[in-house]
Amino acid sequence: MRSSMKTPVSVLRLPRGPDPNSRGFDPNSPRFVALCPTTVPSSSSSSSGSADEEEQRLRAELRERFLRTLLLMTGKRVRFDMHEHVRVHARFGASDIDVLTLQVSDLETPLGVQREALLRCQDVIACSFEAREGARSVATV
Amino acid sequence: KGLRLFVSCHPFWSPVSMAMRQTPLTCSGHTRPVVDLAFSGITPYGYFLISACKDGKPMLRQGDTGDWIGTFLGHKGAVWGATLNKEATKAATAAADFTAKVWDAVTGDEVLTLAHKHIVKSVNFTEDSNCLLTGGNDKVLRIYDLGKPEAEPQEIAGHTSAIKKALWCNNDQHILSAAEDKTIRLWDKNTKEAVKTLSFDASVSSMEYIPDGEILVITYGRTIAFYSAHSLDLIKAVDAPASIHSASLHPEKDFFVAGGDDFKLYKYDYSTKDEMESYKGHFGPIHCVRFSPDGELYASGSEDGTLRLWQTAVGKTYGLWKCVLPEELSSENSEALYCPPAEIKA
């Protein structure tokens, strides 16, 4: 009887839950900005800045190449080499923004052909496909 | 604008003696049981909380609000243990995929994967964050130098069953380990010898080390016991109404909290050993409970897949909890406050 007389403590709101679209760790949070200095050099950088600039340029180039490979792969039949000696073929659809999951169709598995499927990138070692007749491209994920 | 505060028809006999009922804050997001949790120290950005879950996706949260910050993605199996360093810049996790992983706790990136020969159950950083202690089902304690990750870890063997928990203590000069062989062993990290062994009738369910005062909190069966971390002498022990899986001592050593099989959280007075309060809220057994570094709240993780935050001083304004005076409750100018309805049994 006594406990039902007590008023429950009020709260301003409930704790925020996870964002379904990202793994979090907001790069705009004060902690991130303070503890993770950006690798993009400022205009007043010293001579060591040019080494950073070169690294940044190379990284940007590699990233662009990777993204273009993904675009080229779209709609094509791709061979996925995965952990535990798994090798499957499927038609590549798209990747999510963080490149964590790959959307594929007509996935050929030992159990049959899966019309639509999602492949976890962490399970994929490499993908290969024919960019054009006779030319095979390999991308390591 | 916002939620209108629901005001019950209770008369307020006296504002001073009005007792408040605990409102736990539920942190959702995990999809399977939460088996371990740990707080960081107090940093310039507050303090943080990491939770280990059988869904393989440990999460980082802001410690005083429970707000989700990020999920550490990479493990391929249930995560059994998780810890943060004092500054909350590094995290470590122990998993059923036979690896322990070290993470950058600011970016969420995986920094290191340490392969083991069996399920890893426990991870613990030294005070300076330079070494990581791991323990698990292969019965061997391992010490990794995080400055030389390719180097082989130092190994300490001796336990005859799976290690459940391993902690640094006594200025990182000793290691405390609890295993399924029903022993707790204190090891000298330099000689790798067991300095002292405690044997129990039942397997120890949890262990907490309090550096300030060098107290060890151990739970087994229905007992919550406090030992000196140096001598492993018993200080005191308390029996709870149900089997206890985890307990935590308040930083100021005035209370301790415990939870286990009956889904309830118990709060005890440390000096008198009296049970002060018990709280319902979880829908499954409680696997882990820890006080925050400032002692203002404690967090519990349960089989029901949730983490809950509980106030130490019920009714105090802290984090998301707001102290509301009786006059404010009926005021037209009250902020949009969320007043939870009476408990509804599932």
C-alpha cells in the first residue's frame, strides 16, 4: 500500500537507442573532434605536410578506384571468395554506405539458388568478375 | 508542446517526506542477453559504459544517460566480456569466436585481433592501458603487450577449468582469476606463480576489484563476499534471497548492489549488511551490475537483452532523472517531463 503512494521519479526523456543505419561514433561529436585530428593538412602545414598530402592523395585515388570497381560490378555475375574456402557466384546489386553488406541476386549455394541475399563483407575475402569480354577484374574487399 | 505530465490524484501530505519510486532507465538495442558491462573512469567528456552481448555486437554508451554512442562491429560470435580503459579511448572485448579484440573507443575502429585457442571470456587493461590480460576456456591467462602486438603473450597456466574472469590488481603487480574449477587465484605477474588460492563449494559467478581500499567483491551461490585483494582474507559476507550473478560496491563503500536469478536488484548497506531496497524491472535474470565511477548510478545487464540504469539516490536530479517538487507537478509552466505510468506486468 505504501509503495503505491510513492510518485515515480520523472525523467527528461528515455536513453537514445542505436541508429539502424550506422554503427555510430559520430565524427562530429566533441570527443571525436578533440581526440582524432583530421589527416587533411591545413594550408599552413610544414614540409612534413607534403608527405601527408601525398598519402591523402593516394588514399583518395585508391578509394575512388574501389568505388568505381563497385559500380562496374553492378548487375554482373560476380564470384565471391569467402572464409572457410567458400566460393559462390551471384549477380551483384549494391553495397550499403559503410560497405558492410552486399546485396546480391541469384546466389548459387550448395543448397540451391537464393533469389535475393545479403552477403556480409567481413566474410568476403575477394570478388572477381569480368569487366568486359575476356578481362577478369579482382577486387579485395 | 511535448508530453503533458500525468499527475495522479495522490494528495501530497508533506513535500519533505514524499518518497520517490525508482524509475530505471532502459537502454535497448541489444537483441540477445547482456552478459557483461564495464564503466570507464571519469574523463573530460563524462564517463562511458560498454556492454557485452550474446548478439556479438558490443555497444558503447554515454555513462550518465545511457545514450548509445556506437557499436563495435567485427566479432563473429557471442561477446562474453568487455572493458574500457580509464580514459575511454580504448575498448577490449572477449568472444566466442576465439578472439579478443582491441578497439579505438573514439572512432569505433578495430585496432587489434588476438587469436586464442578457445572461447575468450574476460579482458582487462592495466592502469596505463599498455597491457591486456585475457582469460577463457583454454584455462590459460595471457598478458599482451599492446605496444608489441606481434610478440607472443606471456602465459600463466594453473587453472584446471575454464577461466571466467581475470583482473589486474594491487597496482597491476598481481592478477586475480576466477575459474570453473571453483577457485580464485592470486598470481604474481612477474614470477607467474600463484601467491594464494581460495577454494569455494560453488563456482564463482562474478568478481569486482576496487583499487581504492583494495577490496575484492565476489559472488557465488546466494552469497556476496568481500575480501582483501592483498591477503585474500575475508572481510564480510552477506546472503541474498536468491542466487546472485553479480555485485558491485559503491565507490564510497556505503552501499553495494547485487542481482541474479530472481530478476531483482538488491541494495544493501555495506556497514550493517542490511538489505535496504529491492527493485523489480528486468524480465530475466541479471548477469552483471556495476556502479558508475561517481557512484551516482548503477547499471545492470540482463538475460532480457536490456541494460538498465538505476539511481543511487532516488529522486535526485542527475543525468536524465529530474527532481520535481510537488508545486512543479501541477504547474502550467512545467517542462515536457515524462512521468512513467504504474508498472504493467507483462
